[in-house]
Amino acid sequence: MKLSALKRCVMGSVRWAFQCGSWCPSQAEWLLCARCVQPEEKQRIGHFMFTRDAKAAMAGRLLMRKVIADKLQIPWDRILLERTGKGKPFLTGGSSSEYPCFNFNVSHQGDYAVLAAEPDRQVGVDIMKTDLPGSSSIEEFFRLMNRQFTEKEWNSIRSMNNDWARLDMFYRHWEILLDNQHHVAVALGELDHLQHQSPKIGDVAENTFTLLNFEDLMVSAIPMSDEDPDYWINFQSKQELPFRQRRSR
């Protein structure tokens, strides 16, 4: 058996999360991160208006490089990532032919950036934070969203024993709806053979994702460019969140 084939067999499913929302990178940390992603991604991240979005995007890129470096044993500075026409990242270059079935996907929203990877199948992941619906009540919010779900789905949502649990179940259904329309659909490709199944109460597994800290995230990292002090100045000059969202917290 070839070594590359052996690696594909040994690697199992990967589910990682990084708490980018509470991450307050130091100057040294942020500049190191910038040196450990590809130049075009560094530039793209630098264009975000708010540091919340820049941190989430940076964490996503680092998670991708980490899973490839750790699980496929490709040196960090030799990993080449590109995007499909729909924006899904993929491994390219000479190493990609050795791992034709390896697949990964990232998502970030709210407090976390998450990654899912599989050695031999397509995988998609998406994340959504459960938030209270602005100034309206939960019941009014549900009334406005009534057309989005079937009666069976609404029964599942309303069967929960308190408002917060009902809102959480609403977002579980909403995330499935969005996934089928876009995010995970892009990750998985054609949807002709996918079947929608609503989550059952109590079926959600706990501790599915391993939570990484900054040291975990960067343990395999190899800088690929010189330090750019202006990149920190650009980051530090920005607000964390839009003013309206800061007020609502």
C-alpha cells in the first residue's frame, strides 16, 4: 500500500472549533497569522470593515491549513489553496492528487469558526448563533416567519418547553433551510440526492467539535512571508462591530 493511501485510511473525521468572537489577538499574534496565510487571503482579510469579521475569516483560513498540515502531513508552507467559482476552498498543487477524496469545509458566524473534514467523502458545515429577534417578541417573530416552514416543522419548534429552547429549535430548522439553499449545498455540490430531515429533540450530540485555543491553531504553522507592521495598524484602526450591534449587546 502506498503511503498516501495509508494516510487516507488512518485519518478519521475531523470537527474543530475556534472561539474567534472572544479572541483578542496581540500585535505579535495578528502579524504571525498574517504571515501564515496566502498573500491573496491576507489581502482579502485586511479589507474587512470590522475586526470581528477579519478575525473570523483569519481563523477559518488557519483551520484549513492546520487540518491539511496535521492530517495529510503536508508542510504548512507548501500548502496551496484555491477557491471554486462558488467560493468553496480546495487543496490544489501536486499534493492534491495524492488525496483525491479528502474534503473539508469551514464556516464562521457569531462567536465561532468551525471546520469539518473527511478522508473519503464530501462534507459541508455551517454555524448560526441563536439571537433574540431584535425588538419584537419571539411569538411575533414566529408569526412573521410563518411561511418559511411546514406545519410539522412548526410543531417541532413549538414543542420545546421554553422560549429560548423554541428559538434555538427555530434556528436549527432555519439553518437546514439555508444549507439546502446555499452554504452546505455549495460544499456538497448537487442536491438531487440529498434528503431533508428535521432534527429530533434530544438527538443533537454534545461535544461533537473539539475546541482549539490559539496555540493549538498555530502549532504547525510556518510563516510564508515577512512581517508587515502596517497590517497591525490597519487591524487596530477598526471597530469590532457595527455601532448598532454594539448597542444591542
